[in-house]
Amino acid sequence: MAHMTKRDFDILDNNGTKYLQWRVDARANLKAKGLEHTILVDGNSTSQEQAKAIVFLRHHLHENLKIEYLFVEDPKELWDNLCQRFESLERIIGPKAQYDWMNIRFQDFTSVSDYDSAMLRITSRLRLCGQATIDAKCMIEKTLSTMHADNAILQELYRERHYNRYSSQKGKGKEVETNFVKETSPVLSLDLSDYLIDDIDNGCGPST
């Protein structure tokens, strides 16, 4: 029984607050178990595979949700029911994530790690909502184009290096020196070489 109480990821709560994240986790785990086809149209799954998938999905639901869908035995039906119930979250989270993407500016942060965290949170929410147009090049362009004006020379130096990969450096202990222009505007004097790697492009943004 011990293995039945262990969960591979957080349960879906009753109000579906983290449904989009739960959906990604659930699908990835079903795929890892060779059961992803049980939630697909014409997945041609056996009754035993369906039983395994439905037990797994229920194990990652809040008790109230378990009771509501107690008699749903088809994992595809359960998956679709949850999608129909909580898909409205995309219409709430999506516009907010797009707004945050449009307004995030590198110059507004006093450390690279804080900016990095904010950038990754925003792009993660966009991708959860199906906004796959935000890629590494877009993240690099956003970073360079929103540097403080006093970092224009540094900005151009990074552009000339043609970076095309954005790499999170959380936990690597890179120190960032912070200067203050006119005693009010924070300017980051930093080395972004560990974040930006080869070849850059312009004109990126979430689709509307």
C-alpha cells in the first residue's frame, strides 16, 4: 500500500488553481508510463491500460474531485471533463502573462537572478496557455532591448556576439554589481555571457 500513497506530482485541487501545470505533469507521467494513448482520441487502449490510467489520474485529484468523477471509468472521458471544467483558466492567465511579457524590463531589476526568475515564470505561463511563440531568441531580445540606456554599449557588444540561447543561471552564485544613476535609476553592470549563447533575432512576442 505504501507505493499507492506516493504521488508523482501535486494533486489537482478542487478549484483547479494549478490545472494547467497539473495537466502538463499528468500527461508527462502518463507518457513515461506508456499510457499517454489512453487520453488520446482513437488511442486504442486496452481495458487494463485504461484501468491503470484512471487509477493514476484519480490518485492525483483532490478528494472532492474524486467523488465527483467516481463513476468515470474512461481516462479519456475524465481528461476531457477536467479540461472542459478548468480550461477557462487559460483565458484568465493568458492575457495576464501577455501583459507581463510586454512590460517586463531588464532595467527594472536590481539583480540578474531576480530578472531571470521573473522571465522564466512569465514564459512558463505563456507556454502553459499555448503561447509557443516565445523562444530563446525572443527572451534574449527582450533582455537586451530593455537594458538601461547607460548600458547601450554593453548591449551592442552582446548583440555583436550573435547569441541564440538563453540559459538560466540560478544557484551558480554569479554576483551582480549594482550602480545607481542620478541616485534613482538602478543600472546593472553585469556579465550576461552565461545567460546568452550564440545568435539573436528580433521581432518576437506572444501571438494575440
